[in-house]
Amino acid sequence: MQLKKAIIHLIDKEQGQGPRIDKSSSTLNIDDNTKDLVERLNEAFKKDEKVLKTEFVEEKNVFQSTVEVFSKDKSVEKFMDFAEASLIRMADLMTGNNFATGGYFVFMEYEYRNVNYLGVFMVRDSEEIIFKKSDSNNYTVNTTTIVDTSKLAMAARVNLSLYSNNETRYLHYTKRQQHQSDYFIDWIEADLAEKSVDDTKALLRIFNSLGPNELPFKPNSEERYGSEEFRNRLYDHINSSGRLVRVKDLSRTFWDDEDFLVNRAEAEEIDINGEFQAALRILKQLKKYEIKSGKIKVSFSKADKEDARVRPGNRNQIIIESQELRVKFDELE
């Protein structure tokens, strides 16, 4: 990971009160401490089960406009303009929300896995207990103020590579409680359009990328699932939960590693939300593919396709290689 720029601002606000802005005058020096901060914040974001991926709404406001300017001119000046203008906009939105509370806003540009991100992470401080040995050689109880970087109050990041190339799902953000989410979504100008079809297709692409030695082990066994067996098991598991997919839960259930699928998605450069409602039409492809035109319908498994029992022929042909089907066809009147 490479940290390029970072600055911290504060909005001081308690519930029912107005916000007070306390800005930094310059960007942070890039040293081991700031690098460690960015790594912790990015790791917390990556582990969040409710990160959603979408695009900006069509009508531009402060956040989107300053991101656009920075994407074309990545100078320190434009970075600070983005951070300050966004902070003021957030304070304005908080003014009209009695439930909103402030915190530290860490704005940063960084590179992670060869992808350039522009991010803002909101964290809050808390008073914690510490033990300290006194001059009398006894331990005493004191308090100190810390910032818990493992618990993000709110966070968003823009994949600048996707954004600059006019691709989709470049805006990633954490989903929180409704009273928090509304003004935060307004702030980052997130499009809330339904993504269930895209997410279900992405999930299948992740599973299709797995080799035989990457499939999970069967319960209480040292034997791995076969491809078709696992796809059927997965289909039944997702259906049993009302088709609500929680990616980290799937990873924990089948691989005993909540980050397995998230890491695989990143490695394959596949964008997928951490939680979504699976689209049944797409999900059924775990059990079988089905294509139809007019009165002709063909159903087949992924194994049939991989073993070329069903394959494209010349021009408008689809070849089905099956002795049983040929016999049945010849028996037709």
C-alpha cells in the first residue's frame, strides 16, 4: 500500500447541538505512523460486511464536483480543496440532523493493490481505562483518550481508476443505521439503484474462478467438494436464507475464513457488495444453465459446458454431444 496524501479535520458535534469545524492547515507528513493509520483504516473498511458499491447520482453537488476536479489534477491544492469543501458540506447536512454526531474525518489518497483510491474515513475518539505503575510501585487506574481505527463510524472511497475511465461501481461506502445513512448518502451523492442482478453475477464469477483445490472441504471431512456438488450445496444454502447473501457469512460457513471471498474478489478485480438479495434468475445458474428461443429450450450444467458436451458450433449452431439424447431424438415420430 502506498499513501500519497492525507489530512485530518474535525467536526465537533453532539446529538441535538450544532456542529463546530476544526480544520488542519496542511496535509500530514507521510511517515510510519500515518502509513500505519491508513493501513488500519483500509483494513477496517475491507472487513466491513456492509460496504456497498455504486456510482454517483446524476446531479452533481460538492462531493462529486470536487472529486471530479481532483481526478483531473491530483495536486495537494486540489486535494485540500476536496477535503475542506466536503467537510463544510457535511457540517451543513449535520446541522439539520439532531441525531448526527461528529468525529475525525481522515481524507486520503492512496494506492492499494495497484488501484488508486480517494477516501474519507470518519472515526471517533473515546475515553478508555489504562493501568499505570506509580512511583510507589503500585498500579493505579487512569484514563486516556484513544481513536479506535477498527470501528469506522462512516467511510467512503472512490476507485479513481474506474471513475476516470467512466466505468461503474467506483463509489464504495459503508451502510449504517438509517438516521446515519441518509445524510451520509446525501453527502457522498450515492446512487441507490438496485444492484442485485450485478451482485449475483459477480458472485458466480467468483465461484467460477475457483480451482478444484480451492473449493471448501465437506463438513467433518478431509475431502473437498466437487464442483457440481458444491454449486448445488451453495444454491440450497443461499435459498434457505431467503436469498439474502452476506459474503463474509458465506466465507465463514464454507471456508472458515470470513475474508476468503472478499480477497478472491479483489484478486480477480470483481466488484461485489458485502450484502445483497440474490436475483433468482441468475442464482439458478449455480444448478444449471438454461437458454431458450421460441419453443426450443436447453438446460445444462457448468460441467457439461466445461467438458464441451454442450458447445458452440459454426455460425448459429449449438452442439449437444449425448448418445442418450440422440437415441431419444431418433425415436420421435
